[in-house]
Amino acid sequence: MLAHTCVVTSSQGFSCYGAHDLGIASTNRPIALDNPTQSAALEPEFAWTGTDSGGHINVMENAQPKTVLSETAFSGPDLAFIANKNKFLLSWRGTDCINWPFCAPYNHLNVEPQNALTDGASYVSQTAPPSTMCTGQTAQVSITMQNTGTAVWAIPSADPNPFRLGSQNPQDNNVWGFSRVEIAALTNGYSPSLPGPGTQWTFSFTVTAPSSPGTYNFQWRMVQEGVTWFGDYTPNVQVNVHSCSVTIRIVSYPTTDYYTRSHGLAIDTPLPNPWWPPYQSGYEFLVTGSQFDYSRTVTLTLGSHYVQEAASGYVPNYAWHTKIYINGVLTAEGDVGRTNPLQANFNV
């Protein structure tokens, strides 16, 4: 027996009955039982015992009102979905009403729990993050699971124990920015469209790589919050996360030059050649006639990169000598001028 329960059935849509407890709930599952007031030649009917203190047998025949042992069932039975319990129940109204249709307010809702619903999930496919990522880098991922149980995967608005995709390895970790992925319910104008039995559901979301370099696991599993983890684990994917922060250091001094010169720096693109006005916009980082030590830290993607540095003098009469360090390692060295840039190649 459920009191004051809102039910949803395929034939009734959204309905909410003013149900009342009868005091004693039925503890028996429906059975096929002969109606003692009918001829023995008639077919058996849905029946059970225990819906009131007298333990009366209640039956329903052909979806019409039927009185048995002073008890009347006048609707159903229906297979009703009790949203806040995520359960399907056999239900009808009026089993303790005698004077139908003058029963209000005693058109009670009586329910009999059916076989317990099961949670099941099979892995279908996934688009995992790349095997190598930079710290803080984002990636679009997706995981498709199939509902192989008998329960609907309900969302928080429909069930206090909602279904979600949860992180694993280790369980409940926040490595990728969060530990749960919600079911994004579709709507048809009336109710959420949720993953029912047999349905495949794709979770699409964005992950962010951890801020510390290392090797991290990407693995997930279905969970009904506060109830159980269930179903397949997604295949584990190990992702190597690197620091993609690069410090570029330029040390340069005049060798045969005695003029003040413009100095240009370009990352992953060639410097204008010759390095001379008006080609300096966006690349010039210093104007000086003296030795200097300049550093810049940038974040790059994984892969191959290069930098170029040049001075607006020319080799050999007005040359500068430059050293380029990448993360503290001397990577390139040589004389530079307006048509002689120095290039340093490196990998992240």
C-alpha cells in the first residue's frame, strides 16, 4: 500500500490520486484465482489477499466494477510507474468501496509490488581523451552505455536516487574535473525521455586534464546514487599529462655592431625577412644597443615547435651574437642580422 502517491501509466498520462492507507498491505503477489461468486466455468481472474484488515480476496474482471466479498474494484489493474520510487506496480482504486459510485473520498489506490526491478548496463563504445595531453587541456569525450536492466534510468527530478555515469579507477575521483555525468534528458513536451530497458544512451561531456603532470586513468561505470554501482566498466584509458609550459630565454650581445637595434622574436611562425621596418609589428620585443638577457614563458600544445630571433643590423659588419635557451637548455647559437634569423627547434 502506498499513500498519496502520484502515478503515471501509459493510458492515463500524469495522474495523482488521493490515496489512503488501508492499514494492512497485501503481502502476496497476484495469482490466478477462481471468483467464488461466479460459475466454475468462467476463467480465473487477477486476485490476491490482505488489502484490508479482514484479509479479503480482491478481484478484477474485464476492467469492470466487480464486487467480491463486499469489496469492489472499479478500475485497473494498471501497470503504474511510481516516479519517486522508480518502481512499476500493479494498481487500481476502490478495493474497499462498497457503494460505487458513491465512494469519495474512499477511492483508495491499492498497489502490489511486482518483481523487483534490476539495474544493468553494458558498455557499447567510447571516444576517450588523447593518450597524451597538456596540463589544463580540455577534450571532448563520449561514452555510450546500454540499459540491460528492467529499471528506467531516472534523473534527479524524477527519483531521489538518480542514475548517473560515475568515475572509476579510483572510484569517485575528480581527476577530470568531476566525478559524475548527468543524464541529459530529452523532452517531448510532456515528460522527460529517459533511458528505458534496452535503450542505448550516449553521455557527451568535456574533460579537463589535471594541473599536475603524470599518468591518469579514464574509466567510468553506471551508478544509482545511494543504491549501487552496476554494470560494465568502460575500458580503462591511461592518459599521460605533461606540462606544456615553455620558457624561452634569449641572450644576445653586439659583436661588430655599435648602433641601437630592433630585436624580433617569433614562435612557430617565420619572422619577416628582412627584419627591418615596417615588418616589426607584433614581433619586436626589445630595442637596445647593449647586451641583454630576455625571457618569456608560453604554453604550447604537444608536438614540434620552433622560435626565431633576429636583429635589425646585418652580418658581418653589424652583427649580434645570440643564444636561445628552451627550458634552460641551450638549443641554438649563432650570429643574427636582418636577413639572418637564428632558429631553435624543440618538442613539447
